[in-house]
Amino acid sequence: MCCTAATSRRSPCRYRLHRDLDDLAERLTPLRQDDPPVPDVPPQHARDARWVRPERVGEVAFTEWTRR
């Protein structure tokens, strides 16, 4: 992502974030499945989850919490 927080609705960072999320959704939609790919997922975590076959690899790094 291009920045950690987008304060303006017209921010280029906010546009980039939506574009990246749209791209991710397009790549993951064909991999969607009804059941979790791993056993024993707690119900509170599974309730709102959308499961995909584990065919993609990604790297995520936590940088900081942002305010709502």
C-alpha cells in the first residue's frame, strides 16, 4: 500500500487501496469454497469468513494500529 492511513475520501492512497482490494477479490473469487481448508476452526472465527483453496501465497506485515 502507498500509505498507512488515508484521511481524505479522495486520497490517492484510498484509491490505491480499493484498487488493490478489487484485484485481490478478483484473484480469490475462483478459489472460493464453502468449508475451511483447515480443521477445527473456532465458530466465532468461521462465522463471517469466506474460505478459499490455499493456492496463493502472500506476505503481510503489521506496521501499526490506525484509528477509526
